Amino acid sequence: MGKKDKRVDAYIEKAQPFAKPILNHLREVVHKACADVEETIKWGMPSFDYKGAFCSMASFKEHAVFGFWKASLMKDADKMKANQQNAMGHAGKIKSLSDLPPDKILTSWIKEAAKLNDDGVKLPPRKKTEKKDIEVPDYFTKALGKNKKALQAFEKFPPSHKREYLQWITEAKTEETRNRRMDTALEWIADGKGRNWKYERK
């Protein structure tokens, strides 16, 4: 029997009105197609596990997405890759229920992805790339310098945690928003919390 996660309920509840029926429908189809699926939150978005990483969904201001962990190994890999050109997921930008593939196709994708995990098929190893130093903007370096506890915690963070914070701060569209985000970031960092600590499994 599959397992639902209250954090996914909360995520859907906070989503934009257009996204709620999309997310609820995707959730329902996933559970119907794979009875033993387990819900969780990964990278701040609802994810489904079945004998390992499986599929996930997310919503943004104007569209939702749905994708598979092993899409590159699936029969419709080329089509999914093409859909990914304008959206993070493998079904393109989903703005309404009518943008979703038919349930028959969604179900076949989900069952195919589940079989890959059943069979223990693994993704090919990623090509090693040179690690780039994470560039911290001067204004954030100065802010960290004024908060010794936050600075020490930030230096101990893994690269992924650092990037999440820096992306959040540098993407701010106004200086006011940026400063507000920096204040919040410094508070969370000083407590040793990652950017998405609210969604991390305790």
C-alpha cells in the first residue's frame, strides 16, 4: 500500500489556484499506477519513491511540471527531452489539466519507470566535470563577516547548500528583496539550516 505525506498536502494547499487540480490529478494517477509508491519532499518539491528515486512534480507561478528520475532510459526519452527544453519537467509546461498527457500515457510512463526500478536499472554515471569555485558576492561576504556564527556555519556547508542560498539571494529583483532575503538567510545559516530546511525530513 502506498504512503502519503502531509507535507505534500501542505505543498498543494499553498500552490497557485490553477496548479492545485493539476497536482492533485498527478498525485492520484501516480498512486493508481504504482500502488506501493511513497511520497516525500525532495529539493523542496513533492517526490515519489518506489524502490528508489522515481518521479516528482512541482508548481510555479504560472505553470506546473512532472518528471521522471530515469527519463533518459525510457521509451519516450527523446520526446521527454524535447519537452524539457521549455520546462524543468518531462511533460512540458503544464498550465491546466488539458495540458497534461492523457491518463493512459501518464500511466504507461509511471509503470515503465517503476519497472526500471524493479529491474534495478541504474542511470549511467555522470561525466566528471571540473568543480568550479562558488562565487560569493561581495555584499554577502560583508554581511557574513558581521555575523561570526553564520560565517562559520556557511563555511562548513556542502556546496549544494551554499548554491541554494546564493541563488535565492542573487535572483532577488530589487535591493529591498535582496536585503530581506539576506537577513533571513543569515538567521537560518547561523542556526545551521539549509535553504530548504522546512521541507527536509526530520
